[in-house]
Amino acid sequence: MLLGHALLCGVMTMATLLLPWFVAHGRQMPPLTALLVAAISATGAVLLILIVVKGYGVARLRLVTSGVLVVLLLFLFGVGPFFGSPAIAQSKRVIHLLDRSYSARPLAERLAKLAPGDETVAVFRVRRDVEYGLSFYRNREVVNYEEDGVPDEQHLLVMRVSGRGADPQAPAALEEYLEGRPHEQLFSWPEQGLLIYTVGAR
């Protein structure tokens, strides 16, 4: 039972350390160095649990397991801020990557720098969570081209062009929706396969 517990913690350690790679690169196999580091760390977690419990008894199992979990949480979420002390920016790279890959909040913050809060933001063939997330963080409902039509006024447009479930015909379909209206790509959001455009008024 102890060995099974230790092995489970080792597998969890390896999966956590490789998570950022799979988030950024999909199903592509991680490089050998990343696999090696994750495997060594996982082995270390297993040995740490076995050695501590064998040396100090099963009463220490919860403590040593919690220690492994705390290290993994710090890897994912970074260090700080704690009790008024500032965060260590270099330790926040993983959580920022996860945030940009799964949340609409960073994108809404970027859009807020380009346009005031009352300017129209539209979406075209994005995931539902992106559409609702942008509405939530901007505190204003976004316009869906396919459900509400194309706004007459100048607006920002968020369109999905890549990633799982994306429509490869989306760029061609966009041209039909805009009917020759001027539009220009502002930037891309590769973590979620999005392109952001500014679309001129009709």
C-alpha cells in the first residue's frame, strides 16, 4: 500500500511537470531533457516518501505527501504574493501560460487596452467559454456574428482559426460576412488559436 501511494505521487509529479509542455505544444512528444527532468523528479518524490516513512513511521506519511503537493502547487501557481511580500515574477510563467490558454480574462485585459469598455466586441466561431468569458470580464455582452449579425459600427472582432474543433473555412467565411468592409489584423492569441481584428464601420 505504501509503495502504491508513493508511485501514485511519482506519476502525479511527472504529469504536473510535463503539463506546461502539453498545454503549449499539444500532443507533441516532449524533448528528452524535459522527460528526463520529470522522471528524475518523480523518482525523487517516490524515494522521499518511502525513506521518510520507513525511517520515521507512517505518522509522517501525511507530512511528506503534503510536502510534495506544496512543491507541485508552487510550480503551477508560482511564489507569492504572501502576507504583503511581492510575487516572484519568474515563478509565475506556468500559471500565466495556463491562464492564457484556458481563460478569457487575459484577452479581455488586452482588448481593454485597445478599446474603451463601451466599444463593441464581436466574436466569430469561437468556443462558447471564450464568448461568455469576454462578456463577463468586459461586463458587456459581445456580439456573435452568426447569431446577431455584423454590427454597423466600428468594432473589434475575435475569430478562432486554429486548435481542436476550429473551422478551417473560417477566414473565407469571414470575408462573406464583412462584404468588403475594411478590416485589419491587430494581433494573434496563439494559446487559444485566435486572431483579433479591427473592423471599420459600414
